[in-house]
Amino acid sequence: MIKRTLYFGNPAYLRTANEQLVVEFPYPKGADKVAKPKPHTAHIEDIGVLILDHQQITISQGLLAKLLANNTAVITCNSTHHPTGMLLNLDGHTLQSKVFATQVAASEPLKKQLWQQTVVAKIQNQAALLGRQERGGSLYGEPDKLLMNMSKEVRSGDSGNMEAQAASYYWKHIFREWGRFTRERYGAPPNNLLNYGYAILRAVVARSLTGSGLLPTLGIHHRNQYNAYCLADDIMEPYRQYVDGMVCDVLNAHADVTELTTDIKKQMLSIPVLDVMIDGKSSPLMIAVQKTTASLARCYEGKQRKLLYPVMTV
């Protein structure tokens, strides 16, 4: 089932009643008390991601508890409208302790093989997107050849650091039509669009990891001691290019992207339902991520050796 992504960017009071999220809005300034807007509702079981993007949003503990029980990822934003925090369910799988044990016991050779597969999938998707952008769509139907050659050179654990080499080439070319670009977290636009899109993607991946009984903190490659979502950052790598592609679409549609307008945010919120190809079938991105995290759990359990990742087409 495809879960909904809900975004709140205005003052509101969020509570729960009858297993539903109830949204109450304050009286408009200067309006008669009779003109108070009517509450809106949404079934909690249908919500996959909830984004809170206003400093005057109040949410009840009862609603938070039900959202987390439903494995909903709750994202909070700061005063500049950038995502800064995320809440996830700590009990998202019936056999969680068993899956945790296999994850903790994973050998270094296994993690190196999984990271190799991840980097190969990422570079190949970068090649496909770059080929699409440079050739104006699927005119030639070929991914970028240099990146494809790089993907063939990735060794176990990416000991040759091909991911960084591919990234250097990729970022120099992907937004070339819109000027010189450097990928920096706090850099000039469209870095702001990438950060926003990646935050949504990260929430989707982290949510699926907990749903598969995995601990998002224990990565296969990322090991930052201050990062609570190292595994999510690992698994989302081959999915980032779908966000990059959407950013290209936003740049085509909007002359000014210095601010994240409501229209831009609305477009970016469709990331979880983007169509992707995985395991030979078309699937919404959110469902594809669930297939990926489920395959990772099976790899940890020794039931399979290959991760399922999406394949981007030119």
C-alpha cells in the first residue's frame, strides 16, 4: 500500500480522534470567531511521512504515539524551512531482536560486498540520469559512458574510492545547463532543493528499514558516531538520482529557486510516489525502498547475496 506524505506549513493544532489525525486551524487574524476553519482529518494508517514546517504547529503526544505505532516518519523543520529532525518507531518488526542480531553479527566481507553493490547501482543510475540530461531525454538511449566504465571498476568495499571519483564528474555536469555548480550542504541553489528532497528520501528509507526490523544507526559503510541514520544514508545512495532528476524538473519549471516556495515543496513531496524500475518491474519509489530494505535483511540472514536496487533508465 502506498502511504501518503503530509506537509504542514501553517500554524495548526494536530491531535487524534477515532484513529484519525485531526487538523485544527486557528482563527484568521481579524476574523469573527464564527469564521473559524473546519477541522480536517486523515486516516493515520494511510500516512507514511509527516512534515512539520512551521514554528507554531502544536502536536499532541497521543497523536505522536499513534503515528509512531503506524511506523510513520515524522520530520520537523527549523525556522528556515529546512528539515532538522526525524522521529521513527523503535519497534517496527515482530522479529526485530532476531534481525538486529544478524545485522550486528554481519561480517566485514559481507558489508564490503553490500557496499560494492550499492556504489555500482549508484554510479549506474548517475550515468543514466546524466545521459538523459546531456542528450535532452532519451534521444540516444545511452547512459554516460565514462560513468558506466567507472561502475565496472568498483571493487569490494569500493577500495578504489570510485564513488568519490564518479561524484566529482557527475556534479560537474548534471546542472551544467543552469551554470557552475558545487555540491555543498549549505551552498548556493539548487543545493537547497537537493537537501529538501534528500531529507524526504531519507525519511522514506529510514521508515522502511525499521519496518524490515533493521536498526538505521548501524551502517554498512557510513560510520559517523554522531549520525543516527548511517544505514539509511547507505541504502538511499542509488535512490538519490531520482531526487536529482526531480530537481532538474524543478529548475526547468521555475526561474527562481532561491526559496522553497509552496509550489516547489508540493512538487518535491511527490518523491515517494515516483515510478522506478526494480527487479524488472515498475513500482512507486516508496514500495521499491521496502523491497530494498527487505532484501538487505535477507542478506544479513544469509538467505540471499544480492541487494535489490532500482535501475534508472535513460
